[in-house]
Amino acid sequence: MNNKSQKRNDFFEEVAETSTSYITKVDRNGYVEYVNPAAKKVLGLSENDILGSSYND
């Protein structure tokens, strides 16, 4: 990854981690790959409980 791409990635990671909004990233099959702290709080679940779960279930 080049420096510009890394800086952009770091910026978006910081935004997601500090946001008070619920943010998740799912793969094309509907499985959760990322969950931010606000989403964990809203759901009342740990990261381990959420990651790998499916929106299709």
C-alpha cells in the first residue's frame, strides 16, 4: 500500500473507531467483518459475538 492509500486508510479507521454512529462492514455474503465500538455498545455484544455473524440469519 502506498503512503497516500495508507493515510486514507488510517483516517477512515480513526473515524470509524471514534464515531458515535453504528458502523459495520460486511462481506458480499452478508458476514460481519468489522464492527466499531458504538455498534458493540448498541448491540450489547462483544466483538467476538458479532464478527462472523450473518445479516442473512
